Amino acid sequence: MNTEEIKIKVPSGTARMFEKASEEEREKYGLLLSFLVGRASQTREERIERFKEIAHRAGEQAKAAGLTPGKLEKILNEER
């Protein structure tokens, strides 16, 4: 993934926390910001479509792993 450095204005406390963060934490913050900016730029319809795609893919993976409607029902009805 190609990355670029950007400069944004944030509250002073946020800037101090970022400056004190480890490189690993800073990378996580960058990924989170990238996700949030990407999500904010999507329309509601695009977010719904993306959710449907993820749900469909999860269903296909569950079927491939042997999860059946009966097994799912049993899991959902188990007491905790």
C-alpha cells in the first residue's frame, strides 16, 4: 500500500497523545483515520451495499465450513 504523509489540525491534547505514541500505535491511528475518511466519503447506499457484500461473503464461508441452518439455530438457542 502506498502511503503519503498529511498534515491535519487536531486538538492540542490529541496532538500530544500522537507524539507520545509508539510507531505501532501511530500506524494504527493512520489506519483508523483512513477507514473513517473513506467511510465518511461513502453514501448511505454504498455503505449498505458494502454491508450486504460482507454478509454474503460471511454466509458463503459459513456454508463452506459446514454451518447449516439447523446448527446455527442450535448455537443461537444455547444458554450462556
